[in-house]
Amino acid sequence: MSNEAGAKAAGVAGGVTGVAGSIGTVAAAGAVKGLGAAGITSGLAAIGSVVGGGMAAGVACTAAAPLAIGGLAYGLYKWLSD
């Protein structure tokens, strides 16, 4: 596997892991547990309150986390494989 292909695979794997972690965090963080409407709303609001916001900030945080983890995995793979 070439260096670039391996880095892309690492980035994808990191992104998938980040998505799974974000879904689990939203399901567990709120006052109402689970992935129903009330659970998602309260989970996003709880995550958003960590950064001083509400549900919209929670959406931004949970969307940014997989991107950051995927980018970190991509960069780390490229750095360590050189």
C-alpha cells in the first residue's frame, strides 16, 4: 500500500471512529438517554453547554470531532510513515 493510500485509509478509519464516538456521546450525555428526539435534543444541548452554547453549539462540536480525528489520523500516519 502506498504512503498516500495508507494515509487516506487511516483518515477514513479515524473519521468513522469519531462518528461512532459522537453518536455514543450524544446518546449518553443528555438528561434523556437514547437516540429518540428528546435524547438527541438533550444530548446536543448538554454537549453545547460545555462550550457555553446550546443545541446548535452541540451540533457544531459533534460535527467537528470526526473531522478533527480523521485529519489527525491522516497527518499522524503520513508523519510516522516518512
